[in-house]
Amino acid sequence: MVFIDVDGKVKGRYRKLHLFRLTGEHLYYTGGNKIVTIDSSFGRIGLMICYDLRFPELPRSLFLEKAQIVVVSAQWPEPRKEHWKTLVKARTIENQMFMICSNRTGMDDSLRFPGMSMIVDPMGIVLADAGSDEGSVLAEIEIKLVENARKLIPCMTDRRHDIYG
């Protein structure tokens, strides 16, 4: 994944950390070896790809790096669409950040992809949902909501550093 800011400059590159063995990704690709956060004109942004969403330690690491927004590009199929929706919302709530999530639509052989691209706020409220159609969604992101959520429930302060590091 490449992040290009509004000025047209590449601000960061990310390689998927968690390869999906069920489709043989590990046979054709090499996983990345670092998390990526970017200081952009929008705020501090973390990057994730698809299967990474199933690993809570990645968005938590982005949270610890002070990410305010996480961008996720994915290809979650119809049979796991409820997992997609639930995990996106859970990651926003537990890490008190916005998530901008793009998911594939259409068919691939016999597998359907449901879309459900969405923008979710730090309280888990879906601000925009593309549904199952191909297209784009827009939502106004008030970055101050991240600070408000983190003050309301101070997870960063209350986290047990003596146990988790």
C-alpha cells in the first residue's frame, strides 16, 4: 500500500504483515516486517491490509504510535462479511481512532465480495457505508473526536505498561 498525501508526495509505503495461508499468499508473497504510521495533512495515519484486521496487536501498535486514522484496503468475501463489519467497529472502539476501510465488490470464480467499504468514528459509529455497490463514500472526519474519545476513556493512560510493555 502506498499513501500519497494531498500535495502528491508519497508519505509512506506498507507491506501486509499477515499473509492469508488459506489462499496460499505465503507461497507467492513475502510479508512486511514493520508497522507504518504517517504524519499527513489529515493527521497521524496507520496502514493495514485485509487479513491484518484479524490481528488486534497491529491496530493496537498503531494506537501506541498515536495513529488517529487507520486506512485498510481489503478483499473480504461474502461468507465473512459480518466478521469484517464487527472487526472494523471493534478496532475503532478499542483503539479510539477513525478507520477508513475499502473492501472489494463483485465476483471471483464462485466467491462473492460484498463491498461494505466504510468510514467509522472512534466510538464505533459508521459515518459512511458504500453497501454492496461499487463506488465511493465520503464522510467528514473531525480529528478532534479522537482526542475527545481518548480523554473520555483514557485507555492509553490506564494500559498496564508493566505487563504489556
